Amino acid sequence: MRIVILGIILGIIAVIPFGVWVSMGIFSIWLLYKLSNLDDTQIEVIQKNQYDPEILEQMK
């Protein structure tokens, strides 16, 4: 069963050109990087706003 699945995966990889794989990889890494950075900053800002009225004033 594993050999069949491996064969299907290798077949899909062989059909799609190498350049497409490289660009998809770079794009997915960039997207994950951007999303992780966005989540961190948004969470930090929300937490600071909830606990610190002074930071709210500074942001205005």
C-alpha cells in the first residue's frame, strides 16, 4: 500500500515542473513568515491595549 502511495506522489512530483515546485516553496515559506509575524504583532498590541491605557494614549 505504501509503495502505491509513494508512486502516486512521485508521479505528481514528476508531472509538475521543477520551477513550479521551487516558486511554490518560496511563496509558502514567505507566506508563513508573514503570517507568523502578523499574528505576533497583533496579539502583542491587543494584550498591551487591554492592560495598559498609557500605551493606548501613546499609539494615538
